[in-house]
Amino acid sequence: MVSEAHRVMSQRVQDTKFCDEEERQWNTRLLYILEEYEFIGDFVRCTEDDFYRKTSIGRNTMARLKAFLASHGLSLGMTGAVVESWERPLA
């Protein structure tokens, strides 16, 4: 059985709605910041500091990203069994 976390980690970043329709500008901003990643599982190992160093992400955008991940049982800087057992889908 595939866990909810693995299902979300296997979603393509570009196909993901990170925010409600009313917050469309935040979704667009997140898609721009995450464009180098193909799947959500590709970036959950990154820490908040990694994002601040590598991108121009702001505090509000970071808060929305973290809220999205938390709503699916994920977080930035993940380690452990959930991340280690995730198999990246074939592109």
C-alpha cells in the first residue's frame, strides 16, 4: 500500500496546486521557485536554509510551502524511513 506521503512525493511539481484558487499568485510563485525539481519528493530533503540560499523565496511563500507539506504529513529537511523508502517515479 502506498502511503499518503509517498503519493504526494510522487506528484510532479508542475502539476501540483500548492494553494487554493483564491491564492493563485502564491501557487505561481511556488512553481517558479520549484522549477528545478520534477517531483515533490525531490526537494523534501532540502532544508529551509537550503531554499533561502538557493532561491529568492520570501517568508510568506516559504510559509505557504511549509503549510502545503505539513497538510500532507511532509516537511522540509525530511530524513528517515519515509524519505528513504520513496522510489522516484520514472520520468
